[in-house]
Amino acid sequence: MRWLVLAMVVVTMGTAPAPAQAWSFLGFGGTQRDQPPPLDFGDQSKAGACAITFDDGPGPRTGALLDLLGKSQTKATFFVLGKNVKRYPDLIRRMVAEGHEVENHSWDHPDMRKLDDAARQKEIGDTVALLRTLGVEPKYFRPPYGAYDPALTELAHKDGLEVVLWSRDSEDWRYHTISALEGNILPTGQGAHGIFLFHDIHQSTVTAMGGVLDDLKSRGCRFVTVSQFQAEKAQPKPPAGQDMPVRPASAVQ
């Protein structure tokens, strides 16, 4: 099955088209000067950094997913909806206690481009405020449907958030069998790296996740949170032809 690559961005400025126009957005077509730059995944392809992310929760199936992530010793990033945080606060506390990252996905999943500034601010700000009562200080905002514009990124910045999307879309909202989901996210011949999008509201996703994580790991994935992914991307590379220093064997404990 085809590998669908959608926009992967931490945005500082510019206009992004809807996901259906992602190829132009990524620079494979179109020349608009105000398009935000895509993330460079070159370093991550070598290091095997894989950020597993889940949108739209927490929900009734999130606890089982956390059980699975705990058994596989995988840290994930959850982009949560405020209305669901209000309903399942203990799941947020558990995510934090178990070392996962919790980020903002709006209050109730609207297309943010269709809201006025006051409504946008409420979607973001109310979710931030609720998360803070649970000990979470979010760093990122993932707009529903991946839909945003320059004004939204500026508004997110006012709450201390960067807009972030994804690079690998499982399309688990479309594929609801284990075989179809694994085939879509793990096509033959593709390297495993990037920011992976799933949804913890689908039972089929939770059921398939053990196999997906095993396959990604077998392909060289090293699981990280989005913050870790971004921090590694920001690290300078050694000069060409110069390797990083190696600790002597005597120094290894």
C-alpha cells in the first residue's frame, strides 16, 4: 500500500494548505514564498528517531494502550483534546507519571481556520489551562486536521506553543484491520524514522500497536517523544569527514 507522507512541521511563519495539498506544501510542487519550511528528517533517518504520537484522546481505550506502551518500554506523545482531558484526568496523570509527553490538540477538534480569533484562543487556552492543573506544561499545538494559517501559529506562540504536525500518517481512521494498518504504516523498502500519527480512540489501532512497534523497532526505530525528536534535530552535526569522539573502553562503566 502507498506510504502517505503528510506535512511535518514546527511552524514559525507562513501558510499551509489543507492535507490534501501536502505535496505542494512539502516543496514537491508550487513555489509560494510564504509556505512554512518542512522539517529536515535527514539526521533522523540515520539515527532512527521515531516519535510515536496519538491524537484525539484520552478515551476508553487509552488505558489499554498505556499498558502496551509500558510493556514495550516505549515513550509516546499524546496530543489530547481538552474535553476528553476533563473527562479522563486520571489518564493524563498516568501519562505523565509513566514518562509520556502530553500536548495540546484543541478543546473539541474544530477546523481552527474557520474560527475567529476569540474562539481560537479559547480552544487553545482552555486546554492549556486544564492541562496545567494536572501538572502538564504543553510545548506544542497540533491543529485538528493539520489545518492552520499564519495567524494561528502566532496565537499558539502567545501560549508558548509551537505548531507541529507529522511525517508518517497511519490513516488509522480509514484502515480498521490489523493487516491493513500495518501494511500502510510499514511499506516494504521504506526506512523507519520520523513523526508517526495514530489515534488512541480506535480499538483497531490499540490492538495493532504491539505489532506495529515491534516491526518499527526491527527496522531500526529508536522511540522518542516529539520534544526529544526536536532536540536531536537541533544538535549540530560533526564536520564532514570528522567522527564524533569515542570514549575509551576504560571509561565505560
